[in-house]
Amino acid sequence: MARPDLHERIQHQRKLRLAQGRIRTRRIISRRDGVRLEIDGRSLIGFCSNDYLGLSQQFEVVAALQDAASREGASSTSSHLVCGHHTLHQQLEREMADWLGYPRALLFDSGFMANLAVQQALLNEDTDVCVQDRLNHASLLDASRLAGCRLRRYPHLDSEGAMRQLKNTADGAAMLITDGVFSMDGDIAPLRSLALVARMQEALFYVDDAHGVGVVGEHGRGCVAAAGLGVNEVPLQLATLGKALGGHGAVVLGDEALIQHLAETARPYIYTTALPPAQAAASLAAVKLARRDHWRREKLTELIAAFRDGARCQGLELMPSETPIQPLLCGDESTVMALSATLEQSGFLVGAIRPPTVPEGKARLRVTLSALHSIEQVKTLVDAIARARDVVLYQRSLNTVNA
């Protein structure tokens, strides 16, 4: 029997994506100035980045990057366990651990790699189970599959569902994993009830708080601290450096034994070049600013309230989010793509999120807010979305009549 031709398969899959309207294209940003982006010679106000605190271009952060690069170069030149672990890496790990109240932190090149490292290092193939929220980030779900453990998923935010899944897999070690803030919905996991489930079922509880750290809770310490939990209830958590902190990479925080085990056994940590020291210096400066500049979170709170109040007045379909991630449900894919295109013509760049990233029938505009936005820009965006909705509905009504 002849093997399938991979090129033919690729062409067939692309045709399907074309028919479904799911072709994804990269936008080329020629210049970034705060929330303004230059694309194809046009200046757009961006409402789609994860730079929640506005730190990615902040002077002290950029100066730290430049200064460290001038002294240490562009690369760490090696993995952490060979000769790539720099004093700047060490300082960043200690600063993150101190801020979030954990004994120790371990630095990774990305959140995707960190999530894979945790599951591959702690779960055995076939015998162990990982129970996850159905809407967890793809990196968490893929990590379970790559680790070879049994993956069980419970309905979104359903602690009782998590309990049932853990009860049904009594043999072998178990992990319970959830996002802190869910990246496409903007809602927050019920961490206290999930922590209780994990304790009752003797499962290790791991929280990926990529979109919560820096933004949620007092001093921006994230969802775990905001829920009144710590290392005893949540033995491991992930904090990204590439979202609210405006940099690149991620850290896993935990007790001494767990973090040491990851450092000694996690393949995505051992077999990759360490983050450039200059990037660690930039993130270290960003963490210090995030801890100090409370006004950034206060500004975000004002912006979120302004957006939600305006959206309600315009009859837009909000989702239950009190975070800088503010999705507006649009239903089908053609509608959300038309809305996004109309907004771009009006000078706004807003992400159109479609299946398979979100469930069928749940396509949405994913509006993300930054402390660098003004109240006036947010109000103008809401008005532009309402006008775009009206234009799209009118055009559809004309098409229906003409048909």
C-alpha cells in the first residue's frame, strides 16, 4: 500500500481552511510606539497585545536591556547547566520568588516550554493522570499529550467536574492543572475550590497564571495570592515574563524539592540555550516596576470599567471578565472577520478569534487593554465597534434582500 503524499495532504488541508475562512496571516509591524502600531504605512491603535502594564517599551526596562547587552552580548551561549546560567538569571529568579511568595523559581525561555517541562518531569507515561480545565491553554493540553500521561478534562470552571475526573482515575500519581486567567474568555478559575479538590484527591495542583501575574490582586501578585493561597495549596505555578511584564520567557515557582527536580530532569530546561542575560535584565527591571507602580493596575481598572460600561450601553455582547482581556462574542467566523476588517479601516487593530482556538459558534473580538491606553481611546473604540456592527448587519440585510 502506497504511503500518503504529504504535499497532497497539506494542499487538501489548506483548501479546507480556505473554505472555512480559517487562513491565518502574519501582520508585519514596521514600528511600535506605545499602543500605536504602524502596519503597511498606516498608524493603528492596537487593542490586541498582552502588554497589560505598558512595560515593554518603558524607559527603565529598555535601558536595562541595552546596558546588559552592551556588557554581556546578545546570547547566553549555552544551556543553564553548561555555562549559560548568569547572575542576572539568578537575580530574576529570586526577585520573582520573593514577589510571589514562593521558596524558589526556575527560568524558562517560554511558557510553552515551562508547561511541557513540568508535566514531562513529574508525570510518568500510562500510569499517571493529568486533569485539566477544558479551556486551558494549548500548551498545557499539548504538554500532557507529549508527556504520555492520561489526560482528563472537566467542564470550564467546574470544580465538581474536576473532582469526578480525579475520582475516576484513582491509580497512579495525579496533577490538577488550570489557567489562572483564561486567555480567550478573560475569566478567573475558582482556585480555592480547586485547591480543596486537589488536596482531597491527593493531586498536585499547578496553576498557569500567565495572564494574571502583574495584573490581578494586591501588588499584582496574581490569581493564587488573590485567592489567599500559597505554596502549601498550590505547590507549583507559572508566571510569564512576556505579558504584563512586557518581556520574554517564563518562570515556574514552587518549593525547593520540586524546583530542584525540574532543574535536574526537565528536558525543555536541560537541552535548550538559556534566555539571553540582557533579556533577564529587562525582565528584572520590569518586575521591580510592576511591584512599585500601583498606578498601572489602577489605570487598568478604570479602563476595564469604561469599556464594559460603554459596551453595555451599545448593546454589545460581553463575557464575564474583570481582567484586561475583554472578549465580545460575535457568533460565526464571517461576522468576526468582517468586524475586525471594518475596525481596521477605522484605525483600530483588534484580534478576531475563531475556531479552533475557541469553540464553534463562539468567534469573538478579543479586546485587550493596556495601562498605556487612554479613557478616550477606549470610548472611541467602543463607538467604532458599535458602528462596525451596524455596518455589517446592514450589508447582510442587503445581501439577503438581493438574494
